[in-house]
Amino acid sequence: MKLKIPLMKQPKSPFLDPKRLQKLIFTWFDRYGRKNLPWQQNKTPYRVWLSEVMLQQTQVSTVIPYFERFLQQFPDIESLANAPLDSVLHLWTGLGYYSRARNLHKTAGLIKKNFAGIFPETLDALEDLPGIGRSTAGAILSIAFKKPAAILDGNVKRVLTRLQGLTEWPGEKESLTYLWKAAIHYTPLNRPDDYAQAMMDLGATICVRGTPSCEKCPLKKYCIAHLQGIEKNLPRQKPKKKLPVRHATLFFYSKK
Ligand code: SF4
């Protein structure tokens, strides 16, 4: 049965000790995390970037054959930058959200032109490139360059929202700022690549939308949503806009 979350704003919970959380996450990842996905082998910035972009809005099982075909035809930045846009779009057919393919092509051209074909290694430079948001930039830095950069994709956002028991809509500016602070706070200096992968895996396989498998979760002892029994209600949906209410008085005349 769904529990009703009080509508009033709840105070935001303090963050846990990051070391404790990281230990739990690494122990779980070493045992259960996914390590054989195609983009987890030979983790170059190009491959990580491509997989991150393909995985936005699309499931892993759908992405795998696209990822492999794309790499066969465009194995590196240079080949992608030199390709006509039409052939990139052709390879993307069926994956949807075609602006992703256009941005990949544009970004490959910019990296070739402005960075001699080598991926930049700073958050600012990556975020300046078309189609690379803060979380994708964080994934490239942490997974490919092993730098302690935070990520906050849809999966990680769901985990952190529940862990912290955030009862407001996570898309709100204030909530997003809080979630980014949490993401940065928990990101380790060591093994940032495994940590990023583990958090994405946790969200994709355990802390799923709807009913999460909390009994299998390494964070269940500390997760506020789980401890309060409200995990199925979080993340909270975007609040609906209230329609303006108009009051009118109707008069009826009857002829007698
Ligand atoms: S305990 Fe449940 S709700 Fe909390 S992070 Fe784990 S899977 Fe998600």
C-alpha cells in the first residue's frame, strides 16, 4: 500500500560519512556489479562518452548492438569527425532522440579542431561541448580519466534521493543543488571509476523505479526512504501546475 508523503517540506537530511558509504558500495560492486558490458572494457574517453550518450534515455540491452556497430564504423574521434552527418544519423536509426547523434558529430569535430583530437580533461572544457552535461562530463572524467568527479544521472539521482529521504521533487533547483552536493560528498578519491559505475548499477538493478529491491541493497541500513517505508513514493513526481479556479454565479429565471 502506498503511504502518503506529507505535503509540507521536510528538512534535508545531513549526509552520511562518505567513507562508510564508499566501503558498502565497493563491497557490493566487487561482488555483484556489472563488469562485462562492452563499454567497461578498454575504457577510453571516446568509448565512455559514446556509451554515456547512448545510455541517456535508452536501456542497456538496446544500446549494446548500437554501440558495437557504431565503434566498428567510427572507432575514434577522428573517424567520427570526418564522417558525413548522414552516415552518423543512419547508424543511429531506431535509437531515437536524434539530437544526441548530431551533438556527437558536432563535438567530435570540435575536439578535432580545438583539442587536436584529444579529449579535454577538465569539467569546464567538457561541459562546453555540445551534448555533454555535468553528469556526462563527470562520467568521462571519473571512468576514463579516473578523476574524482561526481555524476548524477537518472539512476544515481534516484539512489541519492531515496538515501537522503528527499521528499521534494528532485528537479527543483534547490533539490538539485542538494543532490549535487551529496554526489560530490560521496565521491571517493580512490577508485572513482568503480564508484561511478557502482552507483549507476545500483540504480539500474536494485534501486529501480517503482519498487526497489531494498533487501538486496548495501545501503538499506542508512537509507532514509527505506527506513521510513516511503521508498516507493520517491523520487516525488513533478508537481502539477494548479489550474486557476474561477468563481461565477449563475442565475436561473423561471417563468411561472
Ligand atoms: S535501501 Fe532501497 S530505496 Fe534505499 S537506496 Fe537501497 S534500494 Fe534504494
